[in-house]
Amino acid sequence: MRDSVEIKEWVKRFNTIHPKYDPQALFRDWAECFALSISNSITPPHSPLWEKREKRYLEIVQRYDQKDVQAFPELCAWLTMAFNSDPFDDYLGRIYMEIFGGNKGLGQCFTPIDICEACAEMTVQPKDGEVKTIADECSGGGAMLIASCGVYHKAKGDYQRWLKITA
């Protein structure tokens, strides 16, 4: 089982952001800002698409006090370093469950990555020269897909070459 101490530290930092903000809106805004910054890092600067994303980013961060906004890049940096150390863990799912515990009313429950890995090891059988197609119509946060990529990575190395994923 993976150590959840780092997840708890991320959540602890997240929770230092002023409590006047709705936690779900804060998490959604943080995740959107992270996605926008990643997308703009590979988009030509000042192109129409870059400008649209930059405008959206600024709309979001203007909702928060400056000192609270400073937590956003710290949380992004932590997540980036975590993915660099283990790209086949479901950090966002684990963080979300740690903060919110899912939503029983919606039937929302994130499958732990360890269970996803066990399922992937039983069902995804890498074969030489074969591209495997995986379709997950109920992918949610994508933990089963992350685990499948991890299984292929262990068996063949370059999972991006050997997997076709539809989610």
C-alpha cells in the first residue's frame, strides 16, 4: 500500500487557504488553473488560444486573496514532483477522497489505485508486437487507465506505443 503521508501534507496545505472559500469550488478552481497553465506552456504565447486561456486563468485567481493564490503554484509543484516520482499513482483521486470523501448521493467512490493495479494485472496481458485497446466508458478519474498504463510500463516500457485508450 502506498504511503498517504504526502497526500495528507498536500491536503494540509490546501486547507491553509482561507476557509471563507467553498472547498469544492476552490479545488475545482485550483485544478482548472493548473490545467490552463499546463496548456498555455505548450501554446504559442499571445496567440488567440493562449490569450483566451490566460483571461480565464486571471478570472479565476481574481476571486481569491493574493496570499491564498500563492498556494496554487505550490500545490501544482507538489503534484508535478509526485508524478515525476511515480507517474502511475492516482494522486488527484486520493487527494479528492481525502478532502471530500466522495459523494454517496451521486454514488461517487474512487477505486483505490492498489485495487486498480490488481485488476489491471489480471486483465491486461501485454503481448509482443500487439497494440492493446482499452475502453473504459465509466472512467471517472481514470485510475483503472492509470493502472493499466503502469502494467504496460512494467512489461514493455513505452506504454504509449502499445496502448490505445478510449475513455
